[in-house]
Amino acid sequence: MPLISAKQKPITDQQRIKESNLKFIFDAILRSEAVSRSELAQRSGLSPTTVYSLVDEMIDGGVVSEIGAEAGAEETAKVGRRPQLLRINSEGAFIACAWLSRAHIQCQLFDLKCNVVHTRRKRLSQPVDYNAEIQSGLDEMRGLVAPGRLLGLCVALPAVIGRKNRQLNSTVLHVEGDKSMLSYLEAIPLDMPVVLGNESIFYTYAEKAAYSPSDIRNMLYVNIGAGVGAGIFLNGEIYMGSTGLAGEIGHMTLDMNGRPCECGGRGCLERYVCVPAILESYAQEKKICASDIAFEDFVAALSNGEPAAEAVAAEAARCLAAGIESAINLLDIDTVVLGGEISLMGEPFLQQIGKNMFATINKAASRCRVCYARLDRGACLLGMAKYFLDNVFQLSLEYAQKLYII
């Protein structure tokens, strides 16, 4: 149910224009600590009367509040209404987010300023009923919010999500060819939209927001943990591809006769640089069982200069550099951000990647910046909330669909 109800059905062009204006003003207030109606009129190009009317509707809808007169307004407000400053009422509405990984589900409830107001993390044991785990987390978050104040549910997972065939495929989760999660999310008996997407896209969206708008236009975010995924920003916009499958860098082929991959191919980048692959290589070097080693143990050995760990890290850096360089050649990007558990390997690993890349005469690779993510591993959930507010949230119109696959 929209916070500000449209008066007519079917929706008219005039109502769509109104929604666009409401969203512009909402975003302008969100980006400001405090702003006046007159300043909003100047920024938007709308008439003061229109701005006053739209702001009053958002105040009535509970998403905007007045915080008093703007500084120095006493002299200018002797006649007429005294100018008031506006801000987003952060507790006016909330977004529920759920993030699935191989071992955990983490749920967070965000307010309108993307502040975390509740966190729930649960370890999963196999076999997992993912739908039941999402429902449990959602029920808990719903209980913390007044009726009608939960704007939507966002779900992220390390999986390829087909828009056309409506299937989930993952080398991390046990959902190969599964359609039940999409059916479940569409059938949740709530009057709100549901957003489902690959975790790497949400990581990318959050990371991009950590930079100034002019700082990065073309970015590849490589998310390396239990698997390898990526999100792509091109010309300042998230790039999804024709069916939403863009960013599967983990299944870029490095060696046609290389290690077999769970995707059915051989020599995929993921089989050389994801955390399980690194531990597999390290176990072979040490002649021990990979299941007996935690990634933190490998990182500690690497920090201590152990030759076996250094050899494995050097090979992983070489393989990752080759994958990154191929992506640079294809996309002509200017920034590569590495996120996920791989960042625990520290600055020396990053330098090794750079040396492997910059050893070539590839001008595109030599000018590209490679760095670790600015945000921590919880950024996936933040990215969900930000994506929802920027791209899905509507103030006055009914949502066109129940499930949004990104």
C-alpha cells in the first residue's frame, strides 16, 4: 500500500508526473541534513505552491517532518508563513533485507536513512529450507514495525537468477534450477514489493555509493568468498545485461583443460581464486586435508611468511590478475574493487595482482585502479536498502509487480 494514495484508477499520466515530483523532492530532502520548501522549489523547478502541496502530503504520509525555522528566517518571515526546515522522518517507514550465504542467513531492518535498526544472524545447517528461513526472519522484522510501515523485502543470494527462465543456479547454495524461491516470494501475503538479486550487485551498489558521483563512472566489483561473482557499473549505471546475468566473472575460463567446476565447465576463475579453492591448493602444498584448515589459518600463515602460503597466494594473484585484465579489455573500466573474504589477504596480495597486470603492455590495464572495498562485508545488506529506495520505492502509486528480479 503506497504511503500517499493515488486518487484515480487506472493510473493517469498526471499521477505518474506527481510520483516523479514526489520522488525528486524525497531524494533531495534525503540528501540534505535539512532543507526549506523554497530551496526545494529552486532545485526542482516546480512552483512553490506545488512543492508546498507535495511536502504536506509527505508529512501526512509520515516520511517527512518539520524541524523548525531556518536560520535567519525571522526577518524574512514577518509576513506570511515562517519558513520551516524539512528532513526525512527516518522512522516513518522501513525496509526488510535478508542475505543468504552457504552457512548463514542474516536479516537487517533499515530505516529511511538506511540506518540499521535490527539485526538477526542465524547459522544454517544442511539441508536448508531457504524459504522457511526467509519467512522466519521476515516475521521477526514485521513484528518490529507498525502496520503499513514496512515498504518492502529485499533478498540477496550468491546465485544466478534468470529473469526469463525464472530459475536459480548457484555453485554456493543448493538451488540448482530451483524455481520454488521465486514462487514463494511472489506468494508472500503482504501488500509490498519483493526485490531478489545476486549479492554481488548489492555489494557493488553500496560500494559505488561510498564514492562521490564524479569519482567513479566505470567500476567492476569482484566479490570473492565461497564463490566469485561481480557487479558492473558502466557510465554511472549498474549494468545487468539483457537477462540479468552480467557479472559472472567467476566462470570466465582460464584453462580449458583446468580444474573441473561445479558449473560443468573446466578451468573457471572461481576454481583458482575463491576461498575453498585457495584452501584446496594450500592443503595440497601442506599435504593435509582442506577441511581441517580455516581461511583465517591460511591468512595467518601468509602473514608469517610461510613459503607454502606465499606460493599459493602468488598463484591466486596471477590467476586473478588474468581474469581482471580480461574484464578490463572487454569493458574498458577504470576501477576494480575487490570485496569479500579475499581482502583478509592484505595489501601484499593486492600488490602481487598489480605486478601481474602491469607487467604487460596493455594500456587499459596499466591505467586501471585496483583496490579493496571501502565498505565491510555487511555492505550487501546496505546495498539492498539503498537499491530499494533509489530504484523501486514509490510514494503514491501502486507497484507494477510483486517480485522484482535484478
